[in-house]
Amino acid sequence: MIEIKNLHKSFGDTEVLTDINFTFLRGKVNMIIGQSGSGKSVLTKCIVGLHQPDQGEVLYDGQNFLQLPLDEKKEIRKNIGMLFQASALFDSMTVEENVGFPLRMFTDDSSSKIKKRVNECLDRVNLTDKNKLYPSETSGGMQKRIAIARAIAMKPAYLFCDEPNSGLDPQTSIVIDTLIHEITYEMDITTIVITHDMNSVIEIGDHNMFLYKGKKWWSGDKKDILSSKNQELNDFVYASKFMKTLREKLTP
């Protein structure tokens, strides 16, 4: 579980985040949604320690991350898995080497133990026997799955996903959503997903926060989001013609 309390962040005279309070639940897919420029990325960077908030608290299972000494912050960071928007795989490394990278960097595990864990992770994302391929030899969907395998290699307690479906076709997006959802429940992870993809929100969004102009404007689950009376949220959710048509069908 990660708790955000009274969090503020400004750059110069521009206030980007204002008094954010939210709890990201353990064992759930927590989503941060909102228009471009609403503060989603800045909030995430504050949570993982890339930005220092001007005010407020970030609690990892009760520990105020912002006040911890450096060595304790490093220990928490080892429990964070990251799935980047563009996958961020190393082109010069094989699939096996990419997935094993955090294990080689942050553990003293033997080569055989690392290989065993790599194979477990690749099996979990349905990429058995793809170890020796290079990223350039794989599809966009496979690269996302490789990145998921790398993100869970250290058995993280927290998983951050930045636009995990970016650049993927609808069918592949469903595969990635399903993987994120299943892994969250299987490993009892606190998963945080930044997304613009309303299909993902409706499919797997257990606990969602809508940011509007740097403020928490709405929160709720995937069932609540389609029936909300929040005008700004509705303008965001029903921006496309497809979603407007869906709304008309759902509205009595």
C-alpha cells in the first residue's frame, strides 16, 4: 500500500500538484488518469523519489519515504518494479539478459539462480524459450511482455506502469492488461498504472484517481466511472465518438 498525504509540488511559480490525498491499495490495479498536463507524471515521480514534493508525505506501507535515510530509500526502491512506456529494453542484450539485468545489478545471486528466475518470469508472460532473441527480433507486444518479466524479476511489492498499452493494437492491449491484472493479484502487488486508455480503465481499473489541473478531482472503481456525475471526468471519459455512443446506450 502507498499513501499520499497533502502532497504539493510546484516548479517556480507554477503549482503542478495541489493537496493530493490518495491511497493506492495493495493487491489492486490502481490507475491515475487525466488529460495531458494534469500532473500524472509529476505525481508518479514524486512517489518514486525522482521529484521532491514541496509539502506532504509519501508512505510505503506506513514508512514516510521522503524522510528515510538514503540506504533505506534504496531498499524500498529495490521493491519497485517499473514498466516503461517504450519498454526501455537494452537493444544489445538478449531477452534473457534484459530480464536478468536487475538481478545482476541488485543481488548476489549465482548465475544459475538468476537464470532460473529469468525462466520463471518468461514462462509467466508466455515467452518460454525466447531467451536468446534480441528485442529487434520481437514484436511490440512481445517487448511489453519482456519488460513485464523484467519488472517482476525482483518480486517487487510495488509495480509502476507508464502507459503500458501505448502503441499496441486492441487485441495485444487486452493481453497486456490481463497480464498486469493477473500478476497484481498473484503477487499481491500494489500496482499503479498511468494511462489514457479508457478500455484499460474499464477492464482492470480496481481503484482509480482522476487528476484535473493538478488536483484529485474524482476517485472510484471501474464500475463507478461510467455513471459519475463529475462533469470534468465525463468530458475526459466520453471524449471519443465511441465512448459518447456507449454513454447514450447506458443512459436511461
